[in-house]
Amino acid sequence: MSQSDSSQYTWAGRFSEPMSELVKRYTASVAFDQRMWRQDIRASLAHATMLAHQEIISKSDLADIERGMAQVAQEIEAGTFSWSLDLEDVHLNIEKRLTTLIGDAGKRLHTGRSRNDQVATDIRLYLRDAIDRIAALLGDFQNRLLDLAEREAATALPGFTHLQVAQPITFGHHLLAYFEMARRDAERFADCRRRCNRLPLGAAALAGTTYPIDRQLVADLLDFDGVCENSLDAVSDRDFAIEFCAASALLMMHFSRLSEELVLWMNPRFGFIRIADRFCTGSSIMPQKKNPDVPELARGKTGRVYGHLTALLTLMKGQPLAYNKDNQEDKEPLFDAIDTVTDTLRIFVAMIPGITANPENMRDALRQGFATATDLADYLVRKGLPFRDAHAVVGLAVRRAEELGRDLAQLSLPELQRFSPLIDDGVFAVLTIEGSLAARSHIGGTAPTQVLAAVARARRHLAHANQTA
């Protein structure tokens, strides 16, 4: 290999022939890892600052590196930076341009580090930034849910089990279930961030470095909570990326469940909600159609994130310590999971305020499903009847009401008393939807007063979380 052939590769001195064009294309990652350029520059500047502090490079070299990196950042921001496939990845592209701009000082930047610990640092910084954005969007989503839940705190809705009408709940109470899911999602991402926030830099290729580096100084400069304690683990670990994808898969599962309900509720057979037109599409052939494409697509994208989690688990399962080229394949699944979760959150934050309830349709569904049957059983228990006997009595009453095509509340007192002499005219207050809702007035219950109290508690939780973030 001639000097001109080898000069573009930092490692080319060992090789006697140029890299195959096919291999070059197969092994290059710059097309997708260039999105980490901000993190790469930030980490390099922290590394250079430490090298100068430890007198491994001169203060003059540091000044040149800072000046050169500022120009590199400006060029990338302006879109004038020339990304080269020959330089494999974001790290070598930036280093090559820096060296072109400032000469030998740029060549000294890589002292005491390897691309192995460099990329491990960059990806942790990138993921940490992404988690912070996701956490903020999750908070926005939770706030939108709380706004809608507060507005619909007393709106009666059928609660389902087995997708059959079970008991009356409120629409606000139903929405708060998704708030609780999102709260746990936020906790998982916060946990993931803590484990991600350890500095690999200083591990070098796998064994550490002979230079008198100060890893804690770099960690402080980059706002890491500490350093990775083992050099082998530092360069080869991708647990944090897998954990992020696991948290993302759970988040998307929750969005998929909500999406499924939005799709069902918008169907005219339910007609429980309307979704604003700006979040729906029409049909190319059927002019009457209004399709809930956003929730449908979120439901579909959930499988995409599941796939990324499986891909990363499979990627890591057979790797011996320490770094292997396999790990180049960690970025595309991780980046796409980040993008998918971020975009899904953004669109749901915008869509939730565009959801309008149809209370009458919800009530009609409640009237068709004998939703207050359990309330009648509880009423009989309070009268002294054992629950299992009460359950049997109400089952007979439901069968009779079904034969007559009526709801339980539409049966006369004499008809109800045929099933139990314990029933008196106070039963009709129990059989109303409002009575059923109001009776469940405890923490976690569906009574409108409890829904409003839960909304207030949730708002305090979010305020506290924002203050401590």
C-alpha cells in the first residue's frame, strides 16, 4: 500500500494492500453514526482538556483543538462538512478534518484513548440526551391525559372485561390507568439513564492506558455520575442500550393498548369518541371514511421496537470480551427505537387534546350490558344475603331482564322481588349509573370525586418530578 493509499486510514501501517471497495461499504457506519457528531466533539474536548491538565499535551495543543473543533462544529451545522465513506465513521471523519485544520495538535488528540472507548462514550452521551428528551415528552403526554381525565371525570363509560360490558366507570378513570402506565415508563427510563451515565473513556482499547490520565475529571466535565470500573466491561458493554430498548418496548406496548382502544372507540359500533380530523385520513375510494391512522400506525410501530430489543439481545449473546465489530450493529436499532418512541410521544401529545367524548353513546352501551348487576349483588349482601347466594339471585334477574329486553333498572319492584324478598324500593338508587359510580369512592376507585382527587395527586407528582429532574 502506498503512503497516499494508507494516509486516510489511522490503522493502515500494518497492511500491504488497500481495502476492498466492497469491504469499505460493508464496514462503514458514517451514514448512520454521524448523528452522534455533537457528542463526539463534546467528549473529545473533555478528553483534550484532561490531557492538557495532566500535561500529556500542551496548553497550546488544547487551544488549537478547541479552535479546530469549533470550526468543525460550525461546518457540520452549516451542512458544508464533507462526510467521507473512506473514513468509516463519525469519529475518524471529525478527527481527519480537525487534523487538516490544525495539524499535529489534532493528531495528539487520540492520545490515551481508542475508538472502542470513544464510541462507547459517544453512544452513552447520545442516549442520555435522548432519554432526557423522551422524559420531557412523557411528562407532556401525562399532562395531556390529566387535562382530558379532569374534563371527563364524571363521564360514564362501560368498563370491560373480556371486551364485554362489566361495570360502570368514568372516562376520566379509564384515562388515568394510562397515566399510571406512563408514570412507570418514566421511572424505567430514569433508571436506565442512571445506569447509562457512567464514563467508559479511559478504558482505551480494552486494558486501560499507560498515560497518567484522570478519568474522574473527564466524567465531571461530561456530567457523568462516575466511571466504568472495569476496562473490559467499559468498551464491550451495551446493557444500557438493551435496557433502553426494553423500556421503549414497554412504553410502546402501553401506547399500542391505548391505540387499540382509540380505534375501537372511534368505530361507529362503539362511537364513544371522536378524533380530530387532522389526525385521521380518508379513503381513496370510499368518500365517507375517516380512518384513525395515527393510533393504527402506533400499534404497528410497537412491533418495530420489539424487533430492535430482540436484535440487540441477539447481537450481544455470543460475544466474547472485549470489543467486537459486531457492536457496530448496535446503533441502527438503538437510533430507530429512539426515533420511533420520540415521534410516537410527540404525535400523541398533540392528538390527546383532539379527542372528544360522546357521552350518550357511552351511556347507551352501559344500558345494554347490565353494568350494575354487581351493584345489585352488593346491595343484597348488605341486606344479609351471602355473596354467593346474592350472585345466583342476580344472575336469575339478569336472565329475566334479558328475556324481556330490558335493563335491570327497568324491571318493576314486584318483578325484582320475585328473585329476593330482601329487595325494596331503595334498590333503584343502587341500579343507577350515577349511584354505581359514586359508591366506589376510595383511593383508586372510579367515583368522580376520586378521579378529581387522583388528577390532583398526579399533578403534584409531575410537579415534584420536574423539580427534581
